[in-house]
Amino acid sequence: MKTNETNYQDRIFLQLLDSKKSTELIKKILKSPLGLSNDIIKKLFDDELKSLKEDLDKIKMFAAGIRRAEKLSSYKLAQYYPNMFAFHQFFQSSYRARQGKVLEEMMKNILQNYANCNEVPDKVVRMQEILSQSFNSTIQNLDIDVMGLNSTLNKIVLLQLRSRDDTGGTTAKGSLVDLLRMLLRLNKNSINNILYLICVWDERNSQQLNSTISKIYSSLKDFIPDENKFRKDIAKGYQISGQINLKLAYGTEEIANALFEWAETNDTSILNSIKDLINLIENWDDLWIAYSVANIELEVNNLKSLSNIDLLNKKLDKVGFDIDYTNYKSICKSVDKIVNKIIPIWIEDSIPFASISDKYHYIRDLVFLKVIYSKL
């Protein structure tokens, strides 16, 4: 995707892209991590990164060495550590949950566009209603990631998504079938045929497979008369009741194949749908640039007692901040004009890169983030 006509690197900032069908789909799928990017940009330009240290719990004061570093704060490295730790703690704890939201949105899109689902609910309350109607029973607790309903063929698919299988202990593995166990304990027939599909996105650590199957069996053993048959069949589908089929899919290829079989269509494009969606959404720059810049700015601020954000704002006061928001191309042109005016007056040694190219691109990325901040 070519976004500028200069010698600078292309940048694809979702927050600034023109509104198109494909762009809106990307924004929808990446809504959660894009929101994290926006949070970082706001904290960066509102000078709130250091305040994250106040959110650290008391345990981390001694277990992570924060208090000790504060006692040695006359040493620049010790002064830097609490703020660095707090920022990365904030980012990583927030990102973990948001990554799962991306997978959920991808699977919803696939069910809507490839699997003949007439309804793919976004709200938990609607999922509860559908299952309550299906079992003619009130279902209040619902732990499921994605649901698809095909009313024509009278069937439902319930997806439990995990990014990997080597994270979380036996409790986490067992929770994969909490909803299924609850449905089975109702001891009622469903009016729909149900596929309960457990999806492990990244199959590279499949040595956990047997452990996962064992924990699933342990949680459901009251409803499984033959453990050996269960272990043998779960990968292709184990009929756990008259209406419910339990299946474990490892990796995106198995997930796509399982959905293709369930959809009962001749549309083989579903087999490549996950790969196609990944190719569609992988080229974006908001989060990695915001995260990297915030990290560098904390370092510069602590180790050099400078702020490139302050320096940028002062220089923008001199050269102006005129952005043509007509479209993405005009925004890029406006940014490049501003950068070309700033470069000759940026005399401070505040950007920790050796090459001139890296310094120029860093200034340009700062201006782009400023544009996003002005829109937010």
C-alpha cells in the first residue's frame, strides 16, 4: 500500500486512513489493540506515562524491586526502572486481553461471511437467549467466545478460542468446557444440533495436546462412558450427546476445516479465510510505533532529562501545525511538509539513533502521532 510520494517510509495509521469498506473491516477486527494504541498516544502527549507507577500494587514494590530502585534514584538507571516497569506492566497486561478480542472478531467475520450463519451475536445476553431457547431452560452464566446460528439448518456453533496451549494451568484448560458441562447437566435435549469447537490458534506447542485432552476429559468424565474412544475421536469430533458434538482443533488449518465441515457449503474459500484475513489486517503501524515511541520517550526523559514531545510542540509553535485532513494522502503530504520545516531547527541531541535517516523518521513518526492525538 503506497501512502506517500517521498523517500520516507510508508506509514499506515488506521486512525487516519480514509473510510472504505476494507478499512472499516480492519478497524473493526483491530478495534481493541487500536484502542490501546490510542491510550498510549494520549498518555504520551498528556505527559501521563510516569503516573502509571502510581497504579502498581504494593507487592510489586518489593517483589519487582521497585522500592529498592527508588532508594537508589540518584543513579539514573535506578530512576528509570520504576517508570519503565510500570509502563511495560500496563502495556502487557492490557494487550493480553485485547489479543483475544482480535481472534474473536476474525472468527465472527468468518462465520458471517463464509459459514451461512444468519446470526453471530456480539452481546452475551443475546447468546444466552439463543441457548436458553435451544434448551428450553434459563441460561444465565455464559463463558463462550464466539457463537454462530444457522437457523436454516437448525444448528449452532460455539467457539472457545485460545491463542496457545502452553499458557495457563489445568484450571485454564478445564475452563474450556465449563459451558459445555453446564449444558450437559441440564439433562435436556437441544432443539438445535450444536458443535462445541475448541480452537487453539497456534499449534506449535502441541506437546500440551495430551494434557489438554486429559483435563477436558476430567471435567466431562461423568458424561463420557469410554475414555479411549473420547481421546481417539475428539480431534475429528466426539458426539457427547444426541445433539452436541465436541471437537478440538489445533492450528488455523484445522479450525478452518472444522468450520468448513460444519457450514455444509461448497464454498471452499472458508479454508483460506483465516489466512486471507491475517494478510488483510497485518499491515498497520499505530500500535508498534506508539508503544516504541513511548518506551523511548521514557528513556530519554529519565536518562537525558529531555522530552521530544516538548521539543516537538515548541517547534510546531514556530513552523505551524497545518494538516489537510481531506484524505490520507493529503495528511501524509502535510506531515512531510512539517517535518521538512522542523528538521533544520531540531538542534538538540535528544533522539537516541545513530543514523540521520532514523532520526528523521523518528521526528516524522512523532508528527504522525501528534496528528492522531489532535483527532482523539
